[in-house]
Amino acid sequence: MEFPLSGLTEMNGSAAATGKEGSLYGRQPGIAALYVVVLGVAAVVGTLGNLVVILTVVMKHLYDVGRAFIANLASSDLIVTSVVNPLAIAGMSTA
């Protein structure tokens, strides 16, 4: 049994890496739809969850080292969930 995304992992000048076969949506729409749903849900839930963590630390004036570390991690994860995940979805759908 072959892994369904094995064509995407070939990065040595293959057709999948150069975009000659089109986007993943054009080649495997079922996998692409699953990818969009999973990343979309992760982006929404992650963004809201990280905003709650940051607001909790700021509103409760919790500024010791451990909580500052948690807020810092939440802010970096907020960038991933609100910027990188939507860009990954957009990049997957175009080719």
C-alpha cells in the first residue's frame, strides 16, 4: 500500500515539486479537502485559544517568569495559527 501523499515528498526536481501536475486540489481533491478542513479548524481554534491565554495573562497582571514564558509561547503560536496556516491553505490550492 502506498502512502497517499508520497508524490508530494519527492523534492528532487520531480513534477510534484515543480508544480507540473497542478495543485493538490486538482490531483487529489479528497485529500485536499481534508487538508483544508484540518488546517482551517486548527487555525480557528488555535487563534482563539492563544488569544484567550494572552488576554488572561495581561488582564490578571500575571507577570512572573513562568507566565511570561507561557504568554511568549502563545504569541508565537498565534502567529502560526493566524498567518502561516491560512497561507499554507492558500499555497496548497494554487499551483
